[in-house]
Amino acid sequence: MKRTLIISTGILMSIISYHTTQGQPAQAKVVAVIDGDEMYQVLPPDDIPAIRQPQFLSGNEADKQMSDEEPVIALRIGGEARAYSLWQLDHHEIVNDFVGETPIAVTW
């Protein structure tokens, strides 16, 4: 039974792989050539939205909602501390924030 499942999964993966490579490739725009290597623009500008008004949790709330293994970028300015989830930054890449009156940009 296990062998049949493994073989069936392999066949299914091959079919999916074949069909996903049969379409026309997206035409990416060459934006620069550096040392002979072409650099492509694959997304339009501003296609990945920044987080502009981040919402924060208290330490107790974060303990309930976040995994102990969740990586963060930590920041402390004066007496204020922040932790920005890298799992969220994977989808947004930039957080524009203020710590006190200091504007910051957290990038990933």
C-alpha cells in the first residue's frame, strides 16, 4: 500500500510539473545588466504592500498568539521596545513605524 501511494504521488507530481511548464513564460522586463547578468523586474512597483500602521500585542497576548519559534526583528529606542514578526515581513517586506517620535523603516 505504501509503495503504491509513493508511486502514485510521483506520477501525480510529474503530471503537475509537466502541465505547469507548458504555458508561456511571463515576460519579465530587463532593467539592468550587471557584469553580463541581466536583472529582471518581475513585479510592478508597489506590488508588495508595506505595513504602514502596525498593530502590536502586549507581551501576554503575544505569548498566546505567537509560536516560541517565530523569528522577529527586535528594536528598542529609549524605553519603547518592538518586535516585528519575520513571518509577517515575508509577505510585506517593509514596516513603516514610529517609536516615540522617531520614524523607522523595518525591512526584510
